[in-house]
Amino acid sequence: MAANGARDPEESLIFEKLLQVSTDSAWAVCASLGYPNSFIEGLTTVLPDRKMVGRALTLRYVPMRPDLNERERASGSTLAKRAVELAGPGDILVVDAGGETGAGFIGDVIGTRFVVRGGAGLVVDGAIRDLHYMRTIGLPMYLRGAHAAGSGRRIVGVDLNGTVSCGGVAVTPGDILLGDAQGILVIPRAIAREVAEKAAATEHKENFLRATLQKGIRTIDDVYPPNAEVLEEYEVYRKQHPVD
Amino acid sequence: MAANGARDPEESLIFEKLLQVSTDSAWAVCASLGYPNSFIEGLTTVLPDRKMVGRALTLRYVPMRPDLNERERASGSTLAKRAVELAGPGDILVVDAGGETGAGFIGDVIGTRFVVRGGAGLVVDGAIRDLHYMRTIGLPMYLRGAHAAGSGRRIVGVDLNGTVSCGGVAVTPGDILLGDAQGILVIPRAIAREVAEKAAATEHKENFLRATLQKGIRTIDDVYPPNAEVLEEYEVYRKQHPVD
Amino acid sequence: MAANGARDPEESLIFEKLLQVSTDSAWAVCASLGYPNSFIEGLTTVLPDRKMVGRALTLRYVPMRPDLNERERASGSTLAKRAVELAGPGDILVVDAGGETGAGFIGDVIGTRFVVRGGAGLVVDGAIRDLHYMRTIGLPMYLRGAHAAGSGRRIVGVDLNGTVSCGGVAVTPGDILLGDAQGILVIPRAIAREVAEKAAATEHKENFLRATLQKGIRTIDDVYPPNAEVLEEYEVYRKQHPVD
Amino acid sequence: MAANGARDPEESLIFEKLLQVSTDSAWAVCASLGYPNSFIEGLTTVLPDRKMVGRALTLRYVPMRPDLNERERASGSTLAKRAVELAGPGDILVVDAGGETGAGFIGDVIGTRFVVRGGAGLVVDGAIRDLHYMRTIGLPMYLRGAHAAGSGRRIVGVDLNGTVSCGGVAVTPGDILLGDAQGILVIPRAIAREVAEKAAATEHKENFLRATLQKGIRTIDDVYPPNAEVLEEYEVYRKQHPVD
Amino acid sequence: MAANGARDPEESLIFEKLLQVSTDSAWAVCASLGYPNSFIEGLTTVLPDRKMVGRALTLRYVPMRPDLNERERASGSTLAKRAVELAGPGDILVVDAGGETGAGFIGDVIGTRFVVRGGAGLVVDGAIRDLHYMRTIGLPMYLRGAHAAGSGRRIVGVDLNGTVSCGGVAVTPGDILLGDAQGILVIPRAIAREVAEKAAATEHKENFLRATLQKGIRTIDDVYPPNAEVLEEYEVYRKQHPVD
Amino acid sequence: MAANGARDPEESLIFEKLLQVSTDSAWAVCASLGYPNSFIEGLTTVLPDRKMVGRALTLRYVPMRPDLNERERASGSTLAKRAVELAGPGDILVVDAGGETGAGFIGDVIGTRFVVRGGAGLVVDGAIRDLHYMRTIGLPMYLRGAHAAGSGRRIVGVDLNGTVSCGGVAVTPGDILLGDAQGILVIPRAIAREVAEKAAATEHKENFLRATLQKGIRTIDDVYPPNAEVLEEYEVYRKQHPVD
């Protein structure tokens, strides 16, 4: 197990690179590879200063109905409990609760277990409970809301690790997620390495372009995209300060 | 096959009874049996004068994503096409498109095939296409919207006959649906006969109570619920005009 | 009792005049008298071809709570039943249900009694039940929604004939209401006669102006507002066809 | 002037072809030519049985502000009046009122003049006044709402025939608009002929495919898209019944 | 007067206990006693790190209307001013402004007086003014918005200490309110002591269960709810660390 | 150039005064001068502790459309780039993106250039990109959202320094803007000096009134508005501590 929660060296490299980039740089690569609809909308972050990187473990909830509730319980445990026991380092719970904010799918006790299991984040198209406690445990969380009521008031779990819809983006289990202050990007695993590497290169270049602009001499049209002169300067810089 | 699209005498009896009742009377029975959250909200009906009765055949869509689109196509056909070929008399397509109204899941050609197959209705938490044509074919439809764009603009099919969420209600395949001018009630099959029979009895009684009020003599407190005198009159009436 | 449901000759005259005018003409007079915020927004009409005129009888509901429910029942009857028994010819129930559309405040049985009592309309910032039946009884209705569930699922009655909020407008008992295809205007009783008379005069004049434009000779700048020539023509016309 | 309101034979041909097709068929061609975001969302139609074809004449409103109001009046007339006097046969007023439904941009008198001028339709991302009258004059209208208040309560006109935003689509003056029961498609003039012709061909073919399905023998996978056999049958049919 | 703003020892005990518990634990007890709909939704907190406990003093506003405004002024003062003069230690203003965020019901001057009077919090289904100042005075506030305009722009006060609707929950004067980072729970006075005591017991137990999980040995199914072994450990712990 | 970004002494005085006042005090003056609808609604601030004062430089975007995109590029640069090169000290970009939050109109590189140019703030009825970076550069920002996608995904620029609509308020180039924790006030230049001076006087007086209340002796009715005695005290105070 890598320090960043990755399961293997390939994943570790992806996670490491993504920790250096913004959702914007990564989105641009995703879009160029055919995935423009990959940024989750409408959730708010609880820890805007923390980056989040990990892989998706998905849960799906539908509106409460007694027979489905019985079926969930008959499986031995609730969906949320099964999910946190299945979770390991680097896992992010991605919860499709259909945007329901009138009940929370998880609270302080199950949340504590998730942290112990090494969970890397929560992305909830719905609500959690116990926000006062949950925002103190250092777990990156992206939520539509928080509510004092338990899930049984409104929703019931139906699927673990199926394809779900979350904030307007489809998420499949194993997708790589990148979260920063503005939201979460969903990256299909098949393109994750390419996204991570190209986005890191973009980021490296844009850092240079911002520094160039900060000198106050060149205009935006010279610099973004860079004209021949600025590009040459960047190439010199890049040799001295290579992309990691 | 019964005239009303039912598959067996039990279902035929249920369908027949439900055709006589309102979603209100049926909701009251559902609620008394533990299912208060059974009325779909937020859809509009295209044919308010037509009642709809049938069984649910469910489809689930998530936001468009190229790899899921390939997976759907790899199954040999699109989800909508597989659904209409699977459909028979009495089937109602219940579509969970996550409320997306920026693309239609079905249009005039596939819709025509569904009618030929004997389809009994469409309930779409999302949109259809070709509304100008579709509203002429006599099929009861409950929709969140209609859009000129094909599904590929926004959504991709992922599940046939799984549990879905539609207008705030969970629907499982085989649920019995009752639609009238105000919306759609979702009735779990296990309680459908009881709901149909009790609702028909309620309806019979309330018709009498309305007729009683129309005479203009009694007040609402005498009649609803009926006091001893009115109840006695109803018992006499019920012997003369039994519930079917 | 006048034919139009009025309680006295003054009210009868107001009702009669208002039946000839649009909510637009009446709004313009209300606005000029200091009441620009008098048109209810967000409700839909069930009978767009019927005009509605009457006086407000108000009901207020809040979210369901068991102790308030007990208090309502302890008053001997539900709020809706007390309201329909209190209602007489010319009364319009104005219901502040806080926009809640997940339960209906009234259904077919109580609605029938209201019609028998001479009720002139329903204006509901919330929902009714039994829409399939209610839309057949000829009662003008303006609603935010319709739902199969009874009020007890979500709301409880707290006030009869207090000041309420309905579709963004404050309504007090006894206000005069005018409804047409586009919505409902709330007219304080103190200004109702002035509104009715001035609006009838406006209507008379605008009918003439539209007829003038339909001849296809004059431009909109000649006619609206009318220049001296058109005004003179109107004065001639008005002498021949006086405002009722 | 052509019978259909067109200004020249080219436009007349476009209008004629478009009258035969649905917004769906036309959208598919627009999307294939790079314009997928061309269907206006969120407006409702007042005359669902009428098709609408014409060219855009655009108006832009912003929230009311006294100095802008003075500036509008200083131009000699209001924006709406200038627009209807500028309008001729085949013109459709496309109004960007920012979705404001608390005041109507036009009412019965100005609307009458617009009809006299030969106006072909109204598409309003906002509201009109006098709905009770306006829905009787046979003019296709697509609206977000209707309100009794005049525009001065909320909005003020700032641009005539500039680029506007309407229901999520950019519209420029002279764009060709096609409206049917489900909404309005915005077709840039440069591609309008190609859209009209290809959509008419699609429509012709889909009519045949629907008729084929109605015989009840072939499945949707045989017919949509047509397999070799069905395609051959269609070629035979097309020779006998050519696209107009 | 107790240190926590309570009026008597009973209330003081309730306030003290509630200060130790979360809205989640208290909600669970409320729900078990028949009050599941007791958590206010849709407001945001200005001081997420402050707990709020107190009793409700209610205000109701409706959309502005000149005659109601005159009536309010005729009472000698505005509703907000009468409320703050009525308020004492432990009082929380609960304001039903119908969700209106286009004008603030209270600002810095009246807010200052409320703090001087010992006010314990603001819960506003609407907006306040002077947010820049108000967020510096240490008063817990839960708001739908903040606006620079005074109440007269949109709303007028009609009721002091009546039953109101706030964020989807009915509130009556004297209800006990508990606020934390995620929102506000409304507790009817008749059950407040039971809620406070049972919630404190729950909290005590869940603290233990979280600590147990943090050791990383037991699974969520062992601990939540606790199996016999964990329960026994808790009983030992509880004897050593009794609930206050 | 003045220290506060003003272009001339008059503007410098206005900026200086406005920095001392709240949007509330300034709104009250605007409203009294005929501009009640001057406070932008629905945006959130990223730096609630920073005041913002400056003049409006406006941009207008409409939904993306390829031909408009070509037209924008044909002008030599994108709208955002032209705007930041045009901007100087004291300029605030006011962006009408129609509320679109699915793509950002500006990101870290262009944002950096704007800061170098002396830009005083961003007010966006839409979204920006690179929020994680942008919130670190000390620029006051009021936004509807933030998104990882570039503007080309959804919007295209059409107007520089025209009249725009932003958060329900019309903004013209050169308007003076005042932002604080609760939002932004738009002040027409023609009244800006009067607004600044009168608001500063109000602020001065309300500071005194709050201090008076904090002594805990007088009631709100004595102080707000001040009775003769308090007014006299204020006059004494004002002589000793004149308004700047």
C-alpha cells in the first residue's frame, strides 16, 4: 500500500501527479479525450483547503419504501455499513441519493469506521448527518446538504458498486476522483494516467505563464497561449525545472 | 391475454377494479398499508382524460459518458429498443432519467413500436422526443418534459428492469401503476389486490356521500365521515347497488 | 343575494363590473392606487375560459405536527370543513399552504359541499386532491399542484380568516378577487369599487383602440396612447356606446 | 411576399419545407452541422396544434432602472412598440427578458398591432400580459409566463435586433425559427436551407418506417435504422412517393 | 435567571443537557416521540462553531401591502421592534418571512438592542440586513439570505407569537430550539426534557462507540448497534463515566 | 491615479466615503433617489471580510454557438482577454453570463493579468475557473459558482461595455459598485457622490445609535428613529466627532 492510499505503483503515480494539479487542468485533458461532462456540479465542500484523490466506491439510494427496506436489511446489514467495511485506503464513497437532502445517509459512528478503514473522501449527492462532528475529522467531503434525520426517513439503499449518477456526472466503481476547492472531477480509469501526466505538464506551464504575467510587462495575448518568444522562455525554464 | 392487458385473471381483476378508482382512494389504502410515499410528483400528463393501468417495466439512464455509451451499444441495441421489444400488453415504461429534460429518451419511431407491442403507458422522469406526434397516438404519457434532441446528447441507458427512482417514488419491475388526471400511483404487487378492492369500496361509498351532499340538506360534518344515520342510508344503498 | 353571489348592491355592482374586465386593466388601477403587488404568481388555472369573481375567505396551513393536529381536531372539525360550512355564495377559499404540493388540502367530498354552499372559487398556494373529479364540477380553481395524499401527510390547519400569503401576495378576508386565464388579482375592498369602475372604463377604451388598429391604417404610436385624433374618435364612439 | 410570410423565393422554400417537419428532425440536422444547442427550453406553448415558422426579430430587456427607462423613452417610443412597427410578415419577436415573469413585455393593444403587421409568432423568455385575449388571436406564442403587470414594474428595453439569449439558446436577428408542440428550434440562416431539406428527407423516411412498424411484423432493430431489406422497400416507396 | 438564559430550573436543566448533544441525537428522540418533521431545512448558519439553545419567540411576515403596513404602524411600533422589546435572555427570534430574501427584517440597530436584551439567536426563513456587522456580534444566526434593503421593500409584519412555518417546520412560541453546525431542531416544550435526557444518553453512548471503533479492531456491525460484548464494555464504562 | 484606484479627485472622494459605509446604508439612499432595485442577489462572496469599491466594466455572454464563437475570435481575442487588457485600477469586471454555472468565464492565467492591471473585483452572474487559485490572490469576488470547464463548453462573449443584467440588477459601464459581506450594490454614477455622502452620514449616526443602545438603558423605540433627547445627544456627539 502506497502512502497516498494507492493499491499499486501505477495508481500511486496517478494519485501523486493528480495531487499537484487542479480540477481545471485535469478537466481540459478529460474533455480533449472525449469526456467533457466529468465535473460534478452542485455539491459544496467542507474542507476547501484539502485536495482529495482516490478511487470511487459507489452507493445508490432510492426513495424509502418498506419492502425495499426489508430487502436491504435481509442482506445482513445496511448499504452504508457494507460499503465502509468494503472500503480501504484510497476509497472514496460516491453516493447517489438522488439529491435528497431531507435525511443523511451516514453519520458520526459509521463515518468514524470509514476513517479507520482508510477512506479518502465522501462525495454525496444527498446529505450526511452529524456535520458538527464530521467536519472535525479531516475527511474531504463534498455534499449537497446535511440533515439531523437518519436515512430511514427518506431513502433506502439498493446498489453497491453499480453505475451511479452524482451531481450530473455518471460514476462507475474504480473511477479516479480529484477534488479541490471548486469541486470534483471524475476520471475514467482507462484515461487516468494520461490525464494525470498531461495535466501536470499543463500546470507546470501555466505556473510559468502566471509568473511571466506577474512581471507586468507582457499582455495576456502574448502569454496565453504563449507567443514564440514566451514559449522559448518556457522551454528554457522547463529544462531547468522539469515537470516531476 | 385479458382485454385490459392483464396477464392472468388475478391481474385482470386488479386492473379492472383500479380502472374504477381514483389515485386518491388508492393512495389512502397504500398509506394505510405502510406505503404513504407512493404518488409520483412533478410529472405532467398529456392525456388528462385517459386513465392508465398497467405494470412497470423500468429503465435507468445516467448522464452521457462515452465508455458507457459503448457498453450500451455493445449489448446489441439501445436500452429503449430492448425495452420496447421486451414490452407486451399492459406494460408501462417507467423511466428514471434523473429528471434530465435536455434530451428525449424515446421518439416517434420507437414509440410506434411500443404501441404495436401493446404498451399501456409511459412514465418518464425526464423527456421524450416528437411530442407533436406522440400526443396523437392515444398512449397515456406522464412526462417532465419534451425535447427535440436525441438521448445521446445527455443520457445513456444502464439498467433494464432494476429498481429505479421516478418523481420521488421508488419503482420496481412489476409494480402496478394507476394514472389519472393528477398523476400516478405506484402500488407494490404484493398489496395490489387489497388496494384495488378497498379503494373500489371507498369510491363506491364516497360517490354516495357526494350524492348525499348534493341534496343540500346535510352538512359536511354529518356526512364526512358519515354519522350513524348517513351510514345506515349508505348500507341500504349498498345493498341495492353493490360494489362491482 | 344577487345573482352573481354578491351580498349587497354595492358588492353586486363591483362583481358585475369586474366580470367585464381583465386582470391587466384592474391591475393597472390597483397599481395606480398604491397596490402594485396584487397579482398572484405561480398558480395554474384549471378552467382558463371561466372568469372568477368573489370575496376571500382565508385558510392557513403549516407543516404537520402532531400537537397542532390535536389542537385542530379539538376545535370540533378540520379547518377545511369549518371553512366550507362558513362559506356562502360569492366566497372564494384562499389557501396558504406554504406552497406545499405533497398533500391536498381538500378533495371531492368536501369540494362537493363547497359547491352546494355556493362557493365561487378556489385559490390554493398548495394542492388539492381528486383533480380528476374536481375539474368536472365547474368551479374556477387556481392551484400550485394536485396530489393523491390527504392533508394529514404534510400540513395542518391553524387559522381561519386571518391574513395570509398566497402566491406572493398578502390576502385578507373580504378582499375582492378577480381571476381570468392568466391568474388572480387581489383587490382590497376599500378600493374595489374604484378599481372596478376605472378598469371597466379602460377596457372600453382599449377595445376601441384594438378595433382601430385592426383597420390597419394607424401605427401603434398613433393609437397607444391615442393621439388627439384617435382620442376624438373615441369620444364620439363612447357617446354612442357608453361604458355600462 | 410569399403566402407563408417569406421575403424571397429562397426563404419561401425554406419556410415551406420546415412546415412539413418536426423540431426533432430539424434538430438532428442542426446537431450534425455543429449546432446541438439549438432547442429552446423552458417555455410553454399556447397553441400546441399550430406550427410556427419565421425569422427572428430580437428584443432585449434588463431589470428596471429609472435612468435606462428615460433613455428608452428618449428614443421616441418603447422598445416593444418600435419592434412591432419594424415587424412585417414572417417576423417572430424573440424576447430576452432574462426569464422575468413578474411583468409582461406586451399586451393586447400592441399585440393587435403586431398581428396586423403580419407577425408570425412570439417567443418570450419572460411574460406577456392579457393572456385571456392574446390566446384568442391565433398567434403562435411560446412563453415562460403571463402577468397582469406592465413591463415598467420590472423590466426596461435596451436592445433591438442584437444577439440575445432565450431559453438557453443564443438567437441572432434573421435566424429561422421552427416551432411545434414541444418547443422552438433556432436555425442559423446560413444552414437553414440544408436543415430544411435534410429534415424533410428524414421526415419522409421516418413516416415510412413508422408505417412499416405499424404492420406489426418487423422489430425495432430491423427498422430503426432500417436493415438492407427495409431500406430497399423504402427506396421503392420513395420512387413512388418522392419527397416534395 | 440561570446562566444559560433559562427562566426556571427545569428549563435550565433542559438547556444544559441540550448544549451537550447534537441535533442528530435529539432528532432521533423527537422522531421516536412522533415528531419526525422537526429539523429546519434550507437555512445557513453564520457561526457554525457556536451551539444555540433557547426558546422560540415567533414573528410572521407577509408580502408588503400598504393597508397592512398602516395597520402594523398603528400598533405603535413595527413588529421587529415589538419583538426585541418583548425578548429576554434565552429568547430566539423565529421569523416566518415566507422565504423572502429580497429584503431584511432586521438590521444592525435593532439587532444591537436584541443582544442587549439577552437574545439567544435568530432563525429567519427570509433575510436580515447588515450582515457585515451582524456576524461580528456573536449571536447565533440561521438565515436564508441577507439583503441591503429594509423590510418595507417586500414584507410587512402581521403576527407576534403565533404559530409559524419556518424552513418546513411548524414552530409555536415557547418551543425549545437547538442549533448546531448543520441546522436547527424544533422541540415542543412538552417533550423537551425527555428529548434532552435521552439524547444526552445517546450521545454518551455514541461517544463510546466511536472511541471503540477508533481502536481499529471491531467492525461497524459489531459496534453499531453494539453486540453483547460491546454493550457489556459500555456498561462498565458508563459506571465509571456516568452521563451528567 | 489615487491610492484607492480612482481616476480623479471626485471619484477618489466617492470611493473613500463608500469604503466607510455598508451596502445597507447606501441602499437606503439609492432607494430614496428612485433606485430601490440596486442590490445584486444570488451571488456568494469569496472574501467576506474585504470591502470592494470600484467602477463597472461589463461583459455579456450568451449560450455557446459556433458562428458566434467564430465572430468573437475574429475580433482578435476573446472577450475576457480584451476586457482585462482594457481594465485598469479601480475596474470591476461585471459579467452577465445568464447565470450559467456549467463553465467558467475566466481562470488563473487571465485572472493574474487582471490583478496586474489593477483590477478591483469580479462580479459574475455565472462561474469562474480555478477557484482554488483565485481565492488566494486577494481579489474580491462575487460568484454564482465555480467550474473546472472553460467558457467554450457553454458560453460565448458578445458585448464589451454594454448594459447588462447581473443578479437581478441592470448594470451600465461606469456604474459605481460597493461590495461587502452580504453582496453588491450598484450605484449609477450620476448619484454616486450623493449616495456616498448621505450614507456616510447615516453610518455615523447609526454607529452612535448602536452605542447608545449598548448602554442598555434606552429602548429601541426611543432610539430608532431617535427621539428628541437622543437626537440632541447625537448632535452634541456629532460636533465632537464630525463625519469625515
